[in-house]
Amino acid sequence: MNNLRNTKVSVLKGVGPKKEQLLNKLNIYSVFDLLTYYPKNYEDMSRISKLKNSLDEKGLFHLEIISPPNVRQARRGFNILTVNVTDGITTGELVFFNQPFMEKYFKKGYKIFIYGSVKKNGFTYQIPSGKLMRKNEIGFLNPVYGLTSGLSNNEISKFVSIAIEDYKNEIVDMLPVEIKNKYELLDLDIVIEKIHFPNSTEMLTKCRNRLAFDELLILQSAIENNNFRDKLSFSPKMKNNFEDEISAFINNLSFELTGAQNKVVDEIIKDMSSPMGMDRLLQGDVGSGKTVVASIALLFSKLNGYQSALMAPTEILARQHYYSINSLFKDMNINVELLTGDIKPKEKEIIVNKLYNGEIDIIIGTHALIQENVKFNNLALTIIDEQHRFGVNQRKDLYLKGKHPHNLVMTATPIPRTLALVIYGDMELSIIDELPPGRKHIDTFVVDYSYMERLDKFIIEQIKDGRQVFVVCPLIEEGDMPLKSLDEVYKHYSSDKFSKLDIKSHFLHGKMKNEEKNSVMEKFLQNEIQILVSTTVIEVGIDVPNASLMVIYDADRFGLSQLHQLRGRVGRGSNKAYCVLINNNKSEQSYRRMKVMQQSNDGFYIAETDLELRGQGELMGTRQHGVPDLKFINLKLDFKLIELIKRDYKEIINIIDNNPVLSKELYKYVEEVSKTFNSEEN
């Protein structure tokens, strides 16, 4: 479909310069972009719903008006129109705000079709601001698109219809007939037409299945293309005859390893003792003890006479790893060094030389590790922490510093099994699903802005008791005016209300210089700062045992797993810990999401529940795991399809590769998806 990619959307009838600019705001530049700008939802006009069965759901209702409409004046000239109706079983009420002209459409005894969402006000079922429908407008699924100001849903729908009519014959289907027949998939030209204008829910399901198949195939191809490990090459083989040394290290720890940690340690040592080497993903909930497990892998590499590297996404996290791993290896003959961007040139030169000469056993750092002048003597183990925060090229650059080193990647963001299979299907998976004894439950509360006075008192109480507080704000984009900005929140916590009590506040965000960020964090660690107002830069790995309270503004703006990560910054010491989620969103969906955070401290449960709460086509932000957002793959429903693509991938690709036209089309998609893999998370 290269021609469609290169055909500007302005060629379509009705798309003048102004409409083209508005479409560009939606990233629609070409006819291809428009045809693949799929509806985000559908208004189901194909079936009639009943009021009683549709609470908090949208639907089409066939109602009879049972009394004349009533218009009443509210404050400041505001008026409310109400209409009593029945669906033949249940009575209800239509409500319209500041629309007195609607009165003429409602006469007692009239029967109407109306589309809207059912709410309950006391014992009364209500449809506020419903949409009246003509008889010729019902009986099908109406597409709902993402919009921008100045562009209506009907206009996008009209432009799509014109594009299909004019260019349907130029749609190139990347799947050959034999593949479509084998897996019972529709032709792509039919899919593109019917995904925009489905004539039934059955047709919509068939279209979604085809696009989910394509999405998985493209994603799997991109993963294969970006897999820099040579599975056929041998990694440095390590001798598994250091049981006494490993046991001594474990026994000297100030805590006992959990059963899950011991199991993962065994898996790692077994991998590293194998000539085919380790390529393993280590998942662990917040505070589950991944660092000590990684330390044992580092120790095993050192005992075998090899070097290791651990790369973290931020200088703050790299320093934290350096301090904690150095502490674990104290009084042992292991040379651990730190290499980050803020280290002075002369000191950096010394470290680089020692690394090349083999005088350093373990190097911990950031992107500084993958600079061209950094060379190893015998690198045999690479560990990437929070790997989704690195692009593929960065991970590859570290891997190529050695000769097929063993590879361990870690994430503190629990991933549902199906998502892990999609993204990391070629890696072995280890899970630490058990928290160390004594890890405290964090009490979580959900409040709105009316609780701010009480929250301030609670913050002051915590600080008077010697504790510290994290306050997190979402990143604010243009148009997000109702949200609290970091500047606004920081002004509040640095006001006289707090400063007169000798409570010191500071801010932290990603655009600050590294030197400044490190200075702020060091002061917070030393309790020179009591309230740290931050963006999500503190999401991963920050360890401040004295912090007992996490406050998150506009919590509904965050994913559940991200909220769980942020909450995990507290409760790391011996004191009781709390998390307060400030949320003014009163929707049912928001309520259910916040309820999950209140009820559970289990990251794996939260990740799976988040998956259940998301609707089809509205899946969890997979970008946080380093892949594009998935539009059609339903991780809850498509497990069999995911396994099928994994199983039959090579066979499918071989068939496509035999047709140059289809192969070119597939790899055009793959090229676009690969850009996501090769970009770092900000």
C-alpha cells in the first residue's frame, strides 16, 4: 500500500486546507493513515436495550413518553428539561441541560429512539443528554472516532467512506490466499471497509480477528528482527563448583532468601553453567528482592573469573545499585565500580582503563557503559534493569561489549502472562512472586480535593514523627488544565503553612540536570528535605527507608501498574506506610480502578486486573514494556491466537517471503513497528 502511504489525504473530496490541518493533528497525513484510523468504539444501534439492564452502560432505547415534558429554571438562568418515559417494563427520565428547544420533540404518547448512558438518581433511572435517533439511523453499528476540535465524527466517517470508495482497489493484502484460508481470515479490503462500517457484531468480530492476526504477525516479525542475540553461539561456560562460596554469601546476608528467590537463583546458575547461555527475564514485584538475586549472578560470574555489567536507566538508580551491591560484597575481594555521565573525565579515564585491564569485576552504570571507548577484558554477564526504558540498540551495544555474554533483564513492573508471551516469548521467564517476611502492607486511601486540609494535617503529623513524604504529579500536556501542575503543588508545600514548621520541600523532574537531581535525592536521603514533589522520575528503584507517605495527585491519569510502582517507594523501612490517591474523576471505571489499588498490594494481581478492566482496543499501555500500543490484540481473549502465531510463525513467514510484493508490504509495517523498539522511554 505504498501508493496509499504517499497519497495525501487532501486529494479526497471535501478535504480542503483547513480540514487537512485538522486531520494532521490526528496524525492523518495520507489516505493510508485515514483508512487505518480505526474507530475507537462503536455506538450499537443494532439492538434495543432495557433501562433496568443497562445501568452505567450506553445503549439504544425505544421509549414511550408518559407525561408532558417539564422545564424548570435552575441557578443563573440555567434550565433543566425532564421527560418521563417507559420502555414497557421500567419507567425512567430523560434529562437535558440548557436545551429548552428539545421540548417540541416530546409529546405524551410519542414513541422515540434515544441513544445514551443510563444512570440512577435515587430510585429513578435517568438518561442524561441522550441523542435522539431517526428510524433510518438505527439497525447498525455507528463508528466513534478520536476527534480534535473543529472536526466532527460525521466528517471523519464521511472522509473514510470516500477514501474506501476511491481507493479500495489499491489496498494490498500482505497475506496470501493459502494463509487466509488456513486460518479463516477475511480479505484485507473487506476488513478495512467493514471495520469502519460493520453491518453486524459478527462481522466486527471477524474484522478484529483478522487485524489482531496481522498485528501479532507484524509484532513477532519486529521482535525477531530486533533480537540481537545469536541463539546458535556459545556463551562463556561457567563451572558450577562454587556451591560453598555461594552458600556462604547467602548465609551471611542479614535476611533469609524467600523460596521464590532461591528458585530463581537456581535457574540463573543452571543457565550460566550451560554452553547455550542465559537469556532470561526476571520479573519481581516491588520490594521482592531482585537486586540480591542479581548480586548472586554477579558473584557467580566473578567466581568463574569473568567481568559483569549492570546497566540502569537513570543515574539515581545506578548509584543506588552501586551502593547496595557494594554493601552486599563488603569484606569480599570483589572490585565494584560506578560509571555514569556525571563522573569527571579524569576519574572516568581511570575507570575505563581498569575495566579494560580486567581490574574491575563488576561495573554498574547508565548509558555511559555503552560509549565507544568503554571496553571490557572478559565480559560474560550483562544485566539490564528496567529494560523497557532502553531502546534495542542500547541493549545491543552493551551485549556486543562481550563475546555472547549471558543476559539477564529485570523489571519491577509485573507483566500479565499473555503480554510476557507476546513481548518476551523467546526468553526464559523467572518470577519472584513472594515478598520477604516483614514487608509491610501499605494502607491506601482514595480522596478528592475536598480532603486537602485533612491531608495537609496528616502530612505534618508524619513529618513531626520524623518521617518523609513523596508527592507525585502527572506530566501535564497542552489542554490538561484541570490537573494540578508540579509548580502549583510545589508552591503549596513550600508555603508558610509548612515552612513555618521548618518543613523543607523541593521539586524533582526529568528535565533537571543530573547533578541537580542527584543533589536533591541525596538531601532527601539525608532527611534534609522532608517533602519531595516530583514527576514519575521517582517511579523506579528509589529507596528511602524513612519515607512513610506517598501522595499522588490526579491518580486516574496513571496506569494501575504505575500507581503500584509509585506506591512501592514507601514502606521500605520499619515504619507504617501509607499511600493517598487524589482523584476527582467520579466515573464508574475510575472508581473500580482506584478500588483495586485500595484492596491489593500484589503487583501481579493488579496487572491482571488492569487487563480485565480495559476494554477491547483499549489495552494496557504496552509502550511501557517497549512495544507499540496494541490496538486489536486482546490479551485476555487472544491467548490461543498468540500461541498460534508463536508456533506457526516461521511457516507463515516462509510463505509470505516467496511473494516479493506481499513480503515488501509486511516489512513496511515491520519497519514502522521497529522504530518503537529502537526508541528509549523518556
